[in-house]
Amino acid sequence: MKKSRILSFLLAIVMALPFFAVQTQANALPQIHAETFVLIEANNGRVLTESGMHRRMFPAATTMVLTSILAYEHLNMGEIFFAGSEVGNLPFGSARNHHEIGEAILGENLIRGMLIGAGLDTANIVALNVARRVSGDFEMPFSEAQVFFTAMMAERASDLGALDSRFINPHGYHHDNHFTTAYDLGRIAYHAMSIPLIAQIASEAHFSGSMAGADPPYGVAHRNRTWNNANLLIRPDSEWFYDYATGLRTGHTSIAGDTLISTAYRDGITLIAVTLNSVRLEDDSQTRWQDAANLFEYGFNNFAYRTILAVDGMLGQMPVYNPRLGDYDYLEYYNTRGIDLFLSQAEFDRLETSIDFMEEFVIFDEYDPYAEKMFSAPIEEGQIIGTISHTLDGELMFHTNLYASREVLVRDTGSDIDYHMANFQRIFFSSQSIPYWIAGLSVLGLLLVVFFQIRRKIRDNRSRHSRYKMKF
């Protein structure tokens, strides 16, 4: 027996299943000014469109999305932290929140300082405190802490699937060896937006209040701040306000250009757009806002979740080789996992379906390519007998197990005898056989009457014959 493969025969069934109504063909992607970009659907991390997404680029302050993840994972968001000399360890002219040494800052406001405020000095506070806590060396100087922290950044980025990035500092100030890709930033943003606190802060258009929290501890030095989020897509007071925008972080250096990680939510769908080095127009106006809005509109208008497999759906059937007498001569198979994919109509039309049955459950003539494939007993009810998968342009989109709908037992002499005995009992001892029993008993009674009449007549004849002999 060889592994059985049935290609594409379910496609007609799949296409008949319900799906969301969308345009029959995707519109062309509007002009994107960014040097590289990627658009990702956040539920499963699928890339919807991209250009140069694996090209190494400078991220600028979008670096702080990863720093925010590490802050959330290693610091207590309800704890008070104090700024130290690390806040001054920045190149001249760096964007900063101007933290003062000894200033008290609530853990979650460290993330606000990085995602809403200018952030570079806030990122240094995070790097120092995370490095000291993870290493256990609470006297570690900032120079060592930054090296320790950036090693953590590299490891965490790799864990998240961002495999082509290198980080030299926690904030993104330009360094020739500090680089990433649009795809890597998309992977990092994908995880960041799964953290409710980060998602909430990233969506805040403004922040105003004490850095030490709404109820700062008595006697600590704290400052009130007022920040406007640099992400104009989420600011209602901006001409670039986008109704569905939810975050995430901007960046800019003279070498990196305008960078942006942006997110948007509509009708249950979250999209992530990363644009790197969006060019500026002659009037110095930024194109990154339009780039992001164009990507979002393209994604929302041309893609939709489509049901590929329903839960517990019977997908098909195949004949059973030499089934037991009285059993079905075919076996149905089903899946237990519902599959919805976020696809354009054109992609949906190009999906290819394949079914692979496990070779121990299938029998066929390997020398006859046209021979019918059949299931071979024994098979248990609910047993995994194969897989179904869908591919798009050669890329595997998903696969899931197939299960047997019933038990299939081996046919033998004993099962044949049992079948015939059961048939005999069914025929002669069922309620349906009562009329036949009545007719049979009637015939038998009639035969007995005839028999006894004939016997009596014979006996009478013998008696008369005996009397006749005696007279002579």
C-alpha cells in the first residue's frame, strides 16, 4: 500500500460553503511612498501585501515597541521606579522626556513615556531596571546594563520570529549596526498588540497627569506631564486622523527617515502596517500617514474571513475493501476543526485542497494508477485516518486531521455466520413474520385435518373388509 493523495476534489464543495461577501477581485494597491512596507493581519500574522519587507532598514524610535514588551514582561507595572543618571546617557540633540534624576515614575507610565512621549531617556530607565532585575546585579552600571538589555532584545525578537534584526540601544537612536526589517517590526508589533496594556496605551491620543500615577506616594518627587501622541492617525485633532487607527509608534532620524508601525481595527479585524523611510514631499509634508491609511483601506476592502472548513463537517467518503456482510460498503470522514482564512476573492479562488490518508488504512493496486482506492479494515470510530490541507500558490495555509465516522471491522467466516444467523432470526422471529406464521399454521392445521380424515377413512375401510371376510 502507498500513501493515498486525493488532490482538489473537495474544492467545489469548499467553494459552496458560506463566506463574507466582498469584491470579486482585489483592487490595485494605491501608491505607497515608503521604501519598504508590509501589511499583516493580526489574528494569525499573515502577510497580505509587502514590498521589500526583508530588506534591512533603520527603525528609529519604533525600536521602543520591543523595549515596551520587555518592560511589561520584567517590570511590575504598578511599581514606582526612579530615574537615575542613565537619563543623561544620550547623544546631544536626542528627543527626550527630560526626566530628572530622582523623579518617580509608575511602571505603566514608563511605557507611556516610550509610546506617547519622546521616550529615549525613558527607554534608558527601562533598560537599566530590566537588566538589573534579570541579572540580579542591582549595582550594574548603565553601560553594562545597555549591553545586557540589547542582548535580551535580540533574544526576545528572535522568539517572536524577528530573525533579521540587531539592536545596539533600547530606543533606536541611529547606529549603523542597529537595524531591522519591516517584517520583523510587524512580528514584534503583532505580539505587542496582544498585550492589553500596551494596546491601550498605544491607542491614547494624549496623556496628561503625574508620572508617578494618579495617587503618587507621599514624599516622592514626581512631575506632571502633558503629551500629544506623535501618531497623527489616532489624533482626532489631526487632518490625518483615521477612524479605525489604534496605535502604535512613530520614529524619525535623518538617516532612517520617517518610520511608522501603525495598527487599525474594523469589523473584528486588526491590521498592522509597517512603513519604513516614507519619503517627504517637496513641501516637507509626511507621506507615512497616507501610506498607512492606503494600506489599511486596501486590506479592509479587499480581504475577508472566509469559511474553508466547517466544524465537524462530513467532507467525503471512500469505498471499503471487502466490508463485513451487512455493513456499509463505504466510510465517511470528517474534520473537527473549523477553518476561517483571511483572503481576497482571488486568493480564495486559487486555494488548492489535498487529502492524505494514512497508508495503513488504504489499499489499492499500486500497478494500476486508475484503480479505485479503498479503506482497509480495521478502523476505529473517531480514529485519525488522514489529513486535509489547503495551499495557496504553493504555500501551506493550514492542515488538520480527518477522522473516521464509524468503526470498520475485518470480515471473516465467523462474521459471515453471525450475519446469516441474524438474518434468520430477523426473518423468522420478527413482528413482520407474524402473517407468514399464521398462514403456515393454517396450512399445517389443514394438512393435519386432511391427514386424520384420510387415516380414519383407511381405518373404516379396514374394519368393513374384516367383517366381510368373517361372513365367508
